[in-house]
Amino acid sequence: MRVSRTTAEHVIEVERLHVHAGASHILRGVDLTVRAGEAVTLLGANGSGKSTLVKALVGVAAPSQGTVRVLGARLGTDRVPWERVGYVPQRAGARTGVPSTAAEVVASGLLSGRRWWLPRGWRTRVRDALDQVGLADRTESAMHVLSGGQQQRVLIARALVRDPDVLVLDEPVAGVDHPSQEAFAASVRRLVERGVTVLVVLHELGELDEIVSRAVVLRHGLVVHDGAPPRPRADHDAAAHRHLHPHDDEARRPAPLTQNPVNGSTEEVVS
Amino acid sequence: MNLLSELGWMLTDPFMQRALLAALLVGAGAPVVGTYLVQRRLSLLGDGIGHIALTGVALGWLIGAALGVAPEAFAVPGAVVAAVAGALAIELVRRRGRTSGDLALAIMFYGGIAGGVLLIGLAGGSNGNLMQYLFGSISTVSGTDLALTVVLSAVILLVGIGLRAALFSVSHDEEFAVASGLPVWLLNAMVAVVSALTVTVAMRVVGLLLVSALMIVPVAVAQQLTHSFARTMGTASVVGVVVCVTGLTITYFQDVSPGATIVVLAIAVYAVAAAVRPLVARRGPATDPHPDLPDDVELPPGARARTDQEVCT
Ligand SMILES: Nc1ncnc2c1ncn2[C@@H]1O[C@H](COP(=O)(O)OP(=O)(O)OP(=O)(O)O)[C@@H](O)[C@H]1O
Ligand SMILES: [Mg+2]
């Protein structure tokens, strides 16, 4: 039992966050609060600053102004319990010079500022995490021989392996096939039911539609919507709807086989 | 018979005992550090540090001469200090990202050699004095040299193997390591310092000009044989020990340069591994790499039948 989950009512707290990169002003005063147990999605067009916001949350991008609090600890001054935060970056880093196996990559998710060594029984935990993303039989496969979608699922497993209280996911299902998206949605639902807080960047709600309770939309580095998630079409939230067939509105909106059919959704929300 | 007794004779020679122990430690440690450098695509870092270490050697020589003690006494400590400083400087440059690491390395190459030649002249030595550091002088390893080698090698192996998981994480995906709360700058600095120590330790065995080969070539061999990071490191270390000890043994019987022999041996092992790999890889059982999953789209009837949808229950 983790007692502190209830004490930190605001799991993520961002106040007037500005982020600069060189001359460009990427985030221009973002406010965002995510309470414990919520599942929030972050939407917005390409280049609207979603990844930058997420990176600022996990300490990768340095704020030029404003404050970020994660689990009650202020970034930059307090010690943040990072071992309770699972992060899935938007895409796998550039290929490194020495190949590594899926198990080795997932195992690195078990480390934290407090733990520089792998804990006992790490092999079992790594196998369980890979099992959750349907890759239990690929533990010993080299990362570079896995397909793009499989690599993405390994990164999801790397975030899940530490059994996080907060999950920060940057387009975790971009390039992932539908059955795996459904499997992913099922594990996120299980986590949310267990009380895990989720912030997930998406371009379309897809299989996470029924899980997400709130949507935050960014445009040009500002929050332009914070509230109910946009419902793309009335018939889409029927429980029986399973996205296994091509949509009939194919002509208007391409089927989400590729990673970025965003354009419609933000406009719908704001108008 | 004859060969065996000759080998036995070699092992009783105290010079050779010290040299073999040094070769063993360097052969085991250098590829461990090299694995991280290759992983970070910094294969030439060892060379850069080696050149800077030459300036350190000359600086130590100059100090020794000024203090009126044996000029060699400060050569190795000078190399250690200069190599560590140079490695940390490269790490800072890489961090800032202003100059490309590549350019910074090039400047280190030139500055290191020029500084070394200049300083050794000022110290009243000749370029010939630098030769033993450039090409190695393992047959003259003294007791104090050996003690230093043992201590530094222990540090290298302890950090390189003991912190394997954390160093893998920062080298593999630095942003994720930051998001994990790992002290990334400290771990990066550790890799830099351990690289510098490796260079100065290996300097006695293969010489500064060939140090990097001992760090990198065994890793290249191991990559031919395995896809796992941990196994790459282990295999590289074994290859390093084998080529160092074998190379040194050869030079006991044949009067050739130990450093050059070791490096040529390592490259020969690489050539054999590269030649053998396709034969081994093709022999494995033919497996279907496609996962057994339903298709993303519904195919028209008759196009294909199997869509067992076990995933989405
Ligand atoms: N390091 C950087 N230096 C300069 N500009 C940057 C940097 N990182 C991001 N940007 C710019 O900031 C803007 C926001 O980038 P960000 O990656 O946050 O977008 P995003 O909303 O995640 O987009 P996508 O949907 O494509 O993932 C972009 O215009 C990008 O070019
Ligand atoms: Mg992004």
C-alpha cells in the first residue's frame, strides 16, 4: 500500500510554464493540473508543444519560467520520487552502437535515483512487463530487429515494469496495430482501476476513448481547451464499437493506420 | 614438449610475470569501457584521450626535471591527470552541444601531440623519450607500475561492471535516464573518467597510439557474435584477455613490438569472426518472424481466412 498516493491529491501541477529552446518560445504559460486517479489526454496539432510539456513534466526539458510539481515535489528543488513515474517517450532514441535485447531495455526501467542496480527477481518483472504488451516471446530479441510498433511496445513495457503510480505517455500507440492498441487500452484500464494516474498524448482517442476522463488541448504552446474529451461521432462511443473494420467515413477521415490523422479533432473541440 | 617447457620457463621470469598480469588486467578492463564508448558512438574518444595523455606525460617529465628527480617518475601521474581533464572536457563539450564532439576530438588530437612534443623539448628530453609511451613498454613494467595498474584496473572493472545497469541506461537513452531520476551528469562523468584511466593503464601495454584499438576491436568482435549488451561486454572482455596474453607470449619468443602484436591479433580475430558469422547465422532454424495476430483491416471474404482474435477479448 502506498499511502502517499492519497496525500498528493494533485499528482501533476503545472503553473504558468514557459519553455524556450534557443530563440523559439515553445510553451507560453501552460497551466495543467492532474488529480490522483484521473486519466487525462493531451491533444493538439503537430508542433503544438505536447512533447515539450511532457518532457518538462519528467525533467527532461528545463522550464525557463513557471513551476512543475510531480507527486507534490517541485522539480529542480525537491527530490521527486521518479521511481513512481513511468515515462514513454514519443519515439525510440537513435540506434546506439551496441545492440541490446528487449529485456535489457525494459530492465533499465527498474532503475531510479535511489536504485542504481537491478533488484532481485528483475528477470521475472521484466518478463511480466513484456507479457503485458504481448511480447513475452521476444525478450531475447535485439531491439533493432523488432518492428517499429514492437519497439514502441517495448518502451511501454519499460514504463510499466517499475509498477508506477503515474504514467506519462507520449503517443504510446503511434504505429501500433489495432489488436495491440486494444491490449494496451486494456492494460491502461486495469491500471486506472487500480488508481494509477495517467497523462497520455494522443492524436486520436481510439481505443482509449472510454478510459480517458478529460482532455487538454494545446495550440501554439497554450492550453485552448480543458474539459470533456471530444466525441468524434455519436456512434463511436458505443461499447460494442471495436474498430476492427475500416470506418464508413473513410473518405472524410483516413483510417488510423498511420499515426497522424489529427486535423479535425482540435477544431471540433474549440469551435 | 619443448614449447611447454619454454612456456614454463617464461612464467618463472619475474619481468614476464608482471607483464602478463598487467596484460591480463588491461585486456579484461579496456573492452568493458570500450563497450560504453561504442554504444555512445564515441569510438574515437580513446584516441583523443591518448593524445592528451601524451601532453600529460611530457608535463610530468617537465615537472620531474624541474624538481631534479628522475624525469620518468611523474610521467604516468601526469598522464592520468591530463587524460582525466581531457575526458571531462570532451564530456562538457558534448553536454553543451556547441561544438560538435567530433570537432572537439580533432582539436584534442592535434593539441595533444603538439603539446607533448613542445613540452618534452622544454624538459630537455627528446621525442625518443616519448616513444615508449606512444608504442608501449610492457617488458619494463616495474613493481610500482604494476601496483598502480592493479589499483586503476580494479577501479575500472568495479565501475564498468558494477554500475553496468545504470551506465547502460544513460548510454542507451539519456532522456529516459533523466526521467528515471538517475544522476546522468555524474554517470557520464564516470564513463569519461574511467575511459581516461583505461587509457593511462593500457598505455604501458600497447602504447597511446594503439590504446583505443584495445578498447574498440574486441567489442567489434563480440558484436559479430551476439545481440545482447551484457553478452557483448562479456565476450569483448574475454577476447581482450586472450589477445593480450597471447600477444605478449608471442613477443617473449619473437622480438616484435607487444602492442602491435596484440592489436594485429585482435584485428585477425575480428576478421575471422566476421567471416564465420554468415555461416553460423544461416544455420539457425528457419522461423516465421511474423507474430500470430489478426489483421488490422477486415479483408474481403475469400482473400484470407485466419483471423483468430484472441487479443481483444
Ligand atoms: N530542442 C528544440 N529546439 C528548437 N525547437 C524545438 C525544440 N524542441 C521542439 N521544438 C519546437 O517546438 C514545437 C513543439 O514541439 P513538440 O515536439 O512539443 O510538438 P508536439 O506537439 O509534440 O508535436 P507532434 O504531434 O509532432 O509530436 C515545434 O515547433 C518544434 O519545432
Ligand atoms: Mg510530440
